[in-house]
Amino acid sequence: MKPLLSALLLTLLTPLAGADTGLVVDRAWVREAPPGASMMAAYLVISNPGNSDATLVAVDSPAFARVMLHKSETVDGVARMVHLDSLLIPAHGSVTLEPGSYHLMMPAPQTRLREGDQVKFLLHFADNSSVAVTADVRKKP
Amino acid sequence: MSNYRPLLLLARIIPLLLAAALLACSSPQPPQLQQATLLPSPKPVAAFNLINAKGEPFTLENLKGHWTFAFFGYTHCPDVCPTALGMLGQVMHKLKDSDHLDNLPQVVFVSVDPQRDTPEVLARYVTYFYPDFIGVSGDPAEILSLTRQLGILYMRTAGGGDNDYLIDHSAAIILFDPDGRFHALFNVPHDPDKIASDFLLIKAYYEATR
């Protein structure tokens, strides 16, 4: 029932994808979780060719119970993860989610995702627009 | 004027010759490194008692006789740790492919999260990145006794629940020499090419100055 509902939601929302904002989400990939790892990370690039700033406020995916927006940062040699409520993508700019920096963090699902699998994400922005993207599961960038 | 030319030339060459002679006679110069920071003098490490992923002791003795890269993290870490371990896997493949290496370094992942990283969890986790990687953890006091000798820091941060916390931790990779001494460290960002080539230079300098 739940996957069906998610699929339905995706179908309903996909046509809205960036229609007004012109936001482009690409180069999406999910790092294959090592065996036993409880958390996974996803990376992508959000480009905003429009004239106004965009703000990413939430992400969901039918493959994961939760998707959190995080940033890894190393201060004085110590790496830490910071939870973000939102992420600004400036007009005519882009933000890259990549290893060691901004990333999406998800609890690993029961069935382990493997290289070659694909996962859908739906990115929600402050102006109520959404952009869907398909990410490949890979071992490295 | 033209009479002075050979003299001038000589005046320019003599310091160069002197410098070359001096270089040839003196001991090898420390290598020019791209990413590693060499300790001014290698620091002996006091005894510690950790447990490897097979449940066997992992102590100072296990650092002796070969070079060791060590990284400190936890398996619940989704970004920094798999990135660093994947990178160290690449370093190992590069070193394995280089002709002049008979004794490959060992790579040790020290979990600073013994509460969740049991030996079984660690065993499956580390060998995913490279078959010979060693997973190590142990009693919190024993982990601390090693990390504080190396300047490695870690602290638990708030998470969703008792078993859902994150850990801030030092991102540096530590290099131990075959005498089991803290020899060098690699700060972020980690580049596998630079780390592999720095390692070979450090090893060559160590062997030339013994």
C-alpha cells in the first residue's frame, strides 16, 4: 500500500517539476551502503537558471523512510555533520551536494540497495514547486 | 670588458658546485610532500589494548613490522567515513600496482563507537572497502588511551534517540612507521594519488635515514 501511495504521489507531483522555476536537478547518485551500515548518503547538483533565489525545504523518496538534509564540515580537523532545515540555491547559481559537504542522509532500507539500482527523489522547494530526479546507486563518485 | 667574462662565469658556477657538493655529502633531505605532515621526530606510542573484528587483541605490537594507515570513525557515518575508507582503498590499489613495494601497509579503521560497532559489524563493514582492511574497537577507555596520544578527537552529538546519535570526529589519517611510532598525518581533503606518492617518499626517506 505504501509504495503504491508513494508512486501515486510521485505521478501527481512530477508534472509540476520545476515548471515555473526552471530548476534543474542532475548528477544524482546514492552511495552504495557498505554491509551493516545503517545510514546512507545521496548527492546531486541543483541549478537555478531563474531570476529569483530558490530554497530547498524538504526531500522525500519512496525508497527511504526519511530523507534529511545535511552538511559535513571539517573545522580544526574535526569532521561533523550539521542538520539543515533548508538550502538556498541562488538565482543564476547552483549548489553541489558532494562527499564531504552537502548531502542527503537516509536510513538504509531493509533490503540493501546495490550498485546498478535506481532510486527516485522528490525535492520540494519553498515556492511549493517540486522537482523529481532519479539517482543511480554507485560505489563511488 | 670581454676579459672579465670567464671570471664572471666562474663566479656564478662556483656557488652552484659548492651547493651540489654539500648536498651530495650531507644526509638525505626530508621529502617535499604534497599532503602529509611529518612529525618533527616520530612519536613513540604507549601501549594500548583494542580488539579487532575477529575478537582478537589489537595492540601496539600489531603496529610493528609494517607501515599502518589509521582512520578513526564509526559505521553509522554516511558521508565522511565511507569517503575516507573508499579513498584509502584506492591508495592501496595504487600501492599494490607500484613495482617497488614488497610489504604493503596495513589499514586500520578504529571505531570510536564501540556501543554500536560490534566486531561482527566492523568485520563486514571494513572488508567492503578493501579485503585486507582491519576493523578495530574496544573499551572506551582504551580507545581514548590511543586517540589522545595522536590528537584524535571525537564527541557524541544529539540524534533522534539513544541509539540514533552522530559523532563528530577528527578527519585526519594517521601514519604509523614500522617501529609503531606516530610518524605523519594526512589532513583533509584526501587525495589518493597524493597520499600514495607521499607515502612512498616518507618510506624511502625513513629507510635512507635509519
